[in-house]
Amino acid sequence: MADRLLNDCHAATVGASKVWPPERRTACIAMLEDAARRIEEAIAVWEGALADPDESGVPFTAVVHIGAERARDLQRLYFDQKALAADLTGQTGVVWRDALEMDDSIAIVQPYDQFGADESLHDRAKRAIGILRGRAERLAATIAAL
């Protein structure tokens, strides 16, 4: 699902919007633009980690390397996005978030997963940025389709 340009939530939202009044479509677009803005903020945080990486060579998780402030920024963006996903669910009638989680296509990549074997902060940050850019592209396609 996460690899498709328009996943089920995106496609379902576009499909549902065909019968919406213009005000509802405009409100949905504003929410999706807000989600896209948060994703761009998260990309900037991960890019900042690449620009100023911790060279300690200590394994574990990216949060050890990027520092508490960047980790807090990513967590704040994640929780803001989760609240927005609940609002999107109410606005669109499409489940962007349920009781446990939000749709992956708008989630912010967090720095808490343990590094894989021979994985570095650079590898993790590049992967996070790639995932987030893909999500931003999906949101842009959905916004354009609305």
C-alpha cells in the first residue's frame, strides 16, 4: 500500500470528493496541505541530522545521534499529524486514523528504531528522507486530484 502513488485512503478520499460540496473539498485540501507541510518539516529535521551528524559511532537508535531537540521535533510533528489524521477521518469519512494508528502514508518517520547491522545515522536519515519524500509526492497527487 505505501508504495503506490495513491493508496487506499488517498484514492478513497478522491473518490468520495466527487459528491462533496466545494467547501468540504476546500477544507480537505487545506488539511492535506497541512499534512504535507509537516512532512516537509520532518524532512528538514532529518536533513539537519545529515548536515551536523554525531560522529561518535555509537550504535543503537538515531535518537542517540540526532539529539533530543530533533527527536522532540519529529515526535511533535508525528503527534500533530496523528491528530490531523483523526480530523481527516471526520472530514472525509475515509479512515485515515483508527483507534490504534494512522495511515502510514502521512506518518512522520521517527528516530527510535534500532539501527540494523552496519547501518549508520547517514543511512537511516537518507532512508527516512526518501520515505517522507514519497509520502509528500502522494499527498501532492491527492491534492491535485481533488
